[in-house]
Amino acid sequence: MNIFVLDDYPKLCAMAHCDKHVVKMILETAQMISTIHHLVGGNDYDIPYKSTYVNHPCNRWLRDSIENYNWLISLITYFNDEYKYRYDKDVNHTMRSRVYQFQIYQTYYVLLLLVQFQMK
């Protein structure tokens, strides 16, 4: 589980990844986002992956701030764009629909994150 920050801007960061990592990082990013959603009490049926490596440095970074969370949500969206472009796909990566679900619930989870992690 890693986050390769190759640029401060999520779009440029996604573009800078090699082809293999574009695909791989969609999965790893979805796992990290799933973990934080479990931590704030999300419904298990809404979350694509089980909680994993809760105290991994990347997961701790993710829950350090709302900005980090929003950055990673943007990154996974741009990874999907890169996936479609590089592999000449008309359809989204299979994780894209699940990522869209994260974006729908984003406001709710962001509020929970503020309460649970930043107010301590």
C-alpha cells in the first residue's frame, strides 16, 4: 500500500505514473479510502474493501486532514481518466463506480472526519 506523490496536483500526479501503476494504484487507493470509511462508521455494503493496515503511514496520512482525503479522492478519479486514455477504453475501470460512491458520500464522511480526527 503506497501513495506515490509525483506531483502536488492530483491530475499531474496521475499522469506521471507508469502504465502498470495507473492500474495498480486505483486498487490501492480504493483500499485506503475504504479503510477510512470503515473507521468513521460507514455501512459495510457501501464500502468495496475491508479495513486494512489501519495504522499504515499512508492511512494515517489520509486521515490527518480533510485536504489529504480530498486530494486522494481526486487522485483516484484522475487515475481512472489515465486508465481510459492509456488503454483506449470507453468504459471506466471496474473500481470507478465504487469511487463514484465515495464521492457521493464525501460530504458526510468529511464531516465525520472533522469530528473524529481533527477535534481530538
